[in-house]
Amino acid sequence: MRSLVSLVVAMLLGVGVGVGVGAAAGCAKASAGTPPSIHVEDAEARVMANGAGAFYARIVDDSDAPDRLDGVEVAGAADAQLHETVHDGDIVSMREAKDGLEVPARSALVLAKGGKHAMFFGMKAEAREAERARVTLHFARAGAMTVEARIQRAIPAPSAAPSAAPSASAAPRVLRVCADPNNMPFSNDKGEGFENKLAEMIASDLHATVAYTWFPQRRGFIKKTLKAGSCDVVMGVPASFDMVATTKPYYRSGYAFVYGATAPHVRSLDAPELASMRIGVPLVGDDGSNAPPAIALGQRNLIANLHGYSVYGDYSKESPPADAIRALRRGEIDVAIAWGPVAGYYAKTGGPPLQVALVPEADAPKGTTFTFDIAMGVRHADTALATELDGVLAREHARITKLLDDYGVLRR
């Protein structure tokens, strides 16, 4: 378990836009007088249905002197901006690179999702429907260069009619999302998690683009991201989480058993088979506190059977919350108990399919719960944004349900 659910449990017991650089190289054409020292590879434009999008490429400087990318224009778009990654302690966010981006000598400037990139807004319909986008790059030394960028389209526009798109003269809207860069299946800095996909879906409906503030979902996550004003929404929090104002829930999940195809089909913490099984359980606090399933198993005199796996784990490794399920696949334990989205996703990822079953809520220790409604969280003062997000959740209900199904998110 992670996402903000783990932080709530710990307290009870007391986290760029688009796809990566494409494989197909774009075709760069220098304007008259441009030295041949700059060339552009892998040019790609990711275009959303509302006319916003991002441009990615690898810009190579073959000369002995650095250059600077000062600006960008996208044919058919009302505006385009260069953006860069900004580090403030553990917080990573995006901002406009008003002074341009350096192209190092004998090296390359990489424009990519999660790093430096270009964003554009208000692209006209005929330009969005083309196979390639004409992008003009302005360099301090090399001058202007035109790139034919392969277009990749993002999530299609919703079938229900959303609010009217902003005019081309309006300031482009950005949905600023607080997220963990290493927390699959929820989110990562490659945009692969279901909360990443949900953020894109929400932004598309609101005629916006997504910008992330990255921070590990541990103690201090809300304080150092949402409350610090570096972002505006957290995609997954318990609906009862009083540190934020929440939307209406968009799914409800709980803890789940995960076990191999030949293991006993455990359906309850009272199953007699557990007495002879090695049981992997999540530890949710920074101090290794016990989660409700571990407490419940202790009350059943099964402490000697328990193997604890911190959901915070070794953050240098991919998605620490999946450690218990990885241990199950290695044969170190016989059954794992994990938060539902983690259990469902990793039961079908990383090896042969595993079996899953939600732990009955009736098995929870008195005064605790195995089940949480999950919503989006905003600052308490941002009631208008919460109401707006509720509208999107209602309009996109069917697509959100499919998204959760695609990621194997277990739901009650």
C-alpha cells in the first residue's frame, strides 16, 4: 500500500506532460544562413484534443561552442513556451524557461517528458488532425530551424460536452498535480501510472495541460507540495483525509490476499491454512508501524508467521510498495497482503499471473478499517476546483472505470 492511504493509516497508528521521445526521427530543415552545427533528432509532438500539447526532441550541437534555444513556435498553435525542471530540495516542479535552454557544445539538449520540453496551446483543428506538426526552433547562434515533428495524439476528447474551450487569447491553463515519481501503479515520472492517466483525462476535459510537482509520498508530502502552493491537486487521497478538501470518491478499495496458483485459496484471516503459511504484510509508517492486517493477524496469534515489508522500502528501487509481492514471487513467503490497487496490478505484472482476493472488512480489528474511499484532494480554500473536479468525475465515470479495470485496481 502507498498513495496517501498509507499516510492516513500511519497517523491512525501513531506524493511532464505527454509521452517520451519517439523512436522515429523527425526531419529538420535549417532556414537560410543557418550553420549546419545544429541538427534535430526524434522530433515528436504530443497533441491533446483541446489543442494543447508538448514537443519533444533531441537537439545536437556538433560544434565546439554552446548554443541556446531561445524560443519555439508551433504552426497552427496560439502560443508555445519552453519549460524546465526546477529542484527545491526533494520537490521537483516545472516552470517556463524564460531565459531559454542551453544546447551544450559537442553534446545534446534533450526535450523529453519529465524534463525540459516545449508546451503549446490553442492548436487549430486542421493542424491537430495532420500527421506532422511544423515546429520552428529559434537558436541564439544557429538562428531559426524548422522541424517536421511526428504527431502523437493523446486521450481523445470526452463524449459528453464539457465547458467551452478557452479563446486563443486566454492564458493557457495548467493542471498542477502533486505526485510521487516512483509509486506504480499510481504514478511515476514516466507517466505510466493510472493516476498519471487520470490526470491527463481530467486535464483534457478542463482544456488544460498537466504539470507535475514530484515528491515521495511519505510524511510531509501534503505540507511540502499542496500546502506549499507548488501544485493544486493530489490524484488519490482517502475521502476522509482532513488535511485536504476532497472530491467525491472515484473508487473504493481495501487490502487483498495475493498468492500463487498452487497455494491454498485464502479468503479470510480466520482461514486455518494461514497457521502454516509465511505471510507478507505491509509496514506503513516511517518507523515500521503495523498496518491493520498485521494487527488483526497478531490478534489471531499468528505473529510468528508474519514477514514485514515497508511500503517506503528502498526508494532507489522501482516502486517499493510491491516488495511483498516480489518476495512472494521469489518464494520467500506463501501469501502476501497488500493494498488493493498494488495487489491487483502486480498480480498480473512481473511474472506469471497470481491470484487475488479482498480481505473481508469483517476481519478488521475493532476501531480500524480495511476499506477506504479514494478521492482527489485540493487545498481547503479551493472549493471551486473541487466542484469542477466533481463535474469531470461525473462526466468521465465510464472511462475512469475502464482505466481502473485496465490497471487491475481491486474495488469493493
